[in-house]
Amino acid sequence: MRIGVIGDVHLELDAVDVAQLDALGYDRLFFVGDLATYSHKAGLEVARHIARLETPALVIPGNHDAANVFQMAAEVLEADRLLPLLNVGQRARVSELAQALGRAIVAGYSVHRLDAAWGSVAVIAGRPHSAGSASGATTSGAATSARARATSAIPISSARCATPARAARTCAR
């Protein structure tokens, strides 16, 4: 299995890139955040390009994806405590992003099993939309911790792979 990892696109992905990525023959592509810059609407255009990929894709949204200008300012100013107060419209922007991505899988606090001829790999997606702190761009620190605990029991294939931490150690072999 060939896996391509693409990060920090920051609006620099278009139809030419889609054609080139598809031509490389990867089995799966992982986009690990920051499709956008400071413009949610422009980031949706990048998401629409990803939706046109023939290669299956997994997208873990970054701090620039679905954020508003106030959230980005709070991050730049290291005012992370303000982030939970500034997420007005966040759910709608996240929904727009997921819709624009089409059949690409939006990941976060999730485990994704990839099967190959030689075995399986568990891909563990962490905090989506994270602004680099415990509070993230979308939730308070308490909610982030609670969500992480609530999803720590996602089964992959057997009891020995029952949690994301164990999956990283045992299921990816």
C-alpha cells in the first residue's frame, strides 16, 4: 500500500495538482490540515478540488480550516482562552467543509483501518481544527478531553486494538 501525506496546502492546490496526485498511483492520500489560509470560502474551493480526486482521501482539518478571522487572531496573539468564545458559526463552517470535500473522509478523534495484502494499518486522527492548544479552535479544553476519552474505545479489529493508543502500538504492525 502506498500512502501520500500532504500538509499545509494553504490554498495552493488546484486541478493540476489533483491530476498529478492521481497519476502518482497512491492507494490513499492523507491531507493533514490547513487547506485554507485566513479565508474559509477560499478553503472550500481547495476542498472541492480534493473531492475530485480519484484516489481515496482522508482529511484531518487544521486550525485554518473552517476558522473565522477572530479565531485566527486569537491564535496569533496566543489568546487561546478566547477561542471557545469566538467560534460563532463554527458548526456551519465545518459542515460546509465536509460537504465541499465530497467523498473524501473528514477525520478527527477517529481511527481508520487500512487493509493491504501484507496486513492492516490503523491511522489515528487527532484533534481536528486544532489551534495548537488544549482548547483547540472548536472546543474548550474540558470538552476536548471529554471527547478524547469518549472516543478512546473505538474498536479497530479485535480486543487487542480497542483503543487508539493501543492501536498505534499493536495494530499497525
